[in-house]
Amino acid sequence: MNPALGRFQTMDSFEGLKDDPLSLHKFAFVANNPENKTDPTGHQYGSAISNLLKGIFSFSTTATVDAQHDVIINWAGGLVETRHTDGSRNWRSNNPGNLEYGPFTISQGAIGTDGRFAIFPNEEKGTDAAFNRLGSEPYISKNVAQAIESWAPPIENDTAAYQSFVQNLTGFDANTPMDTLSYYEIDELVQVIKTYEGWKVGTDTYNY
């Protein structure tokens, strides 16, 4: 980084997001707004205040589901967040890919379960978990069609429809090896999975 210019001296390894033109600049930091934004991961910038609060409140966080299937997130300090059932199941759980609760999702920061799927403290954590799942075994050694079949097995899904949806929205050939996809392409795949899994934003309320 050259602090005088506010530019990196080498190109950013992150390829950026096509719907966020400022993220495509290979030498700009946090959309040219370092006074108000931070980028702790190097791959997703946000408000400095919101990132700070997420860091503070990520400790001692637990999540449960009430009788109405609302997700209740109990933040450190007594703040209680309720994600209501007017939103989709994966939205309520901050789990775009509907990853099941278990050792992998716990290692990715899951804070509870809705009975089957993991609950994450925020959408960013859930998105990162889906990205990391696709970038590891058994998915990374498969082609795109095989990866979707593993993600959504035919025993409980219309796998062919899922594969067709992914292919139509991404343009990826079914036989494309997963390990040849770039960071951007895997991120695009996560977003398409999120859409197919029914992501719908609902009402989010906070109380002490």
C-alpha cells in the first residue's frame, strides 16, 4: 500500500463483483472510502461501524428457533434479534446455501441449528461457509453438475432442475471442473444457489 496515494502497489487478488463496479478496481481500497469503510477479509468491504459492531457482538452468541419457527439470536450484552417467518428459512438462518448443522458449519462459525440447518450470526458468515464448502472436498474434485448433485441429492430434490437453473444463470458448462473456477465464479455459484434455495428477506427486529 502507498499511503500517500491511497492505492495498493500490487494488484488486488480479489476479482471483484460485477454488480459493484468499485470492487472491480484492482488498486483501490474499500471503494476509495477508507475513512468510513473497512475490509478485514480482503474480499468484502463494509461500514467501519457495522464491521466493528459485528466483531464486538460476535462473542458469546447463540441462536434458537421458537414455536413459530422464528430464529432468535441472542447477542452478547443482552441484545435479542428475531428473524421472522415472513422471510425464507435460509434468510432467517443467515444460511444462503442451507448447509446442515455439523462439524463443518460449526468450524465456519455456526451458532445454532433450526433443527437441521445451521444458523450463522450474519449473512456474511453463511455466505463464506457456502463458498468454503464448494471450495473443499468432496465438491472441489467434481465437475459443476456433480457438485450440484452432491449439494442437492435427488433423494429429496429435483436435482436436474437445480443443475439446469445453475447452468442457465451462470453459463457454466455442466462438465466444468470445480477446481478450474475462479474466486469470482465460485462466488457467483454461491449467489445462484442462494437464489434457488429461495432466499427472501423478511422482518428483522431487535429487543433487549
